[in-house]
Amino acid sequence: MEGRIFALDQQTLIQIGIQLLNTIVLAVVLTYLLYKPVRKFMQKRADGIKSQLEHAQDDAEAAEKLKAFYDQRLEEIELERAGILEQAQRLAAEKTDRMLSEAGDEIAAKKERAAADIQARQERANEESRLQIIETASVMAGKIVASALDEEAQSRLFDETLAALEEAL
């Protein structure tokens, strides 16, 4: 037996059997001690990741709903802003029209008052002129009567006074 490298005798077969049994026992023990805890750890980790993904998806959906809500709210605010702006422009136009109308009425009233004032002043000036002419005629008549003029001079003075009165009126 000394000259052989590999002998399949009973001792070698028993050692191979014991080695196989040790390997099987070691595999079973390691399976119970390591494989199941590692498997449970990996399962928990997979479940955690799955839960986080679901939570992230729920958050994304909530964020999308919130974004849609705010987009809709922004559109409503924009429409409201446009309505307020349109109403303000309409009110400003109405106020401008009303102010222009009032200004036109005021100008027309001032023109009427000015025309009436001018007419009254003209009538007053005409009356004053008429009174001055009458006064002048009275003075002249008094002078004529006082100075005993001849008829030709009286007639000429009367014509001149009449012409002056006609020009004044």
C-alpha cells in the first residue's frame, strides 16, 4: 500500500463518507443559522423598498393632484383678475363719459350765462346812450330856446341832433 497514490480501500471510503456527512451537516446547520436569517433580512429589505416605492408613488400622485388643484386655482384667479380689470376699465370709461358730459353741460351753462350777461350789458349800454342823447338833446334844446335863434338855425340844429341820435342808435 505504500506504493499507491490513491487507494479505494475501506478506510478511504469511510473518510469520504464522514467528509460527505460533515459537509451535509455543515450545509444544514449553516442553512438554519445563516440562510434563513439572511433570507428574512433580504425579504424585509425588499418589503421596505416596495413600501417606500408605494409611498413615493402615493406622494407623487398627491403632488400631481395638488399641482392640478393649484393650476386650476391659478386659472380661476386669472379669470377673476381679467374680470376685475374689465370692470375697472368699464367703470373708468363710464366715469370719464359722465365727467365729460358734466363738463359739457357746465360749459354750455357758462356760455348761456355769458351770452345773457353780454346781452344785458349791451342793453344797459344802449339805455345809457339813449339817456345821454336825451340829456344832450335837452341841454341843446335849452340852449336853443335861450338863445333865440332864427328858424333856419333851429332847423339845422334839429337836423344835426336827429342825425346824431340816429347814428347813436
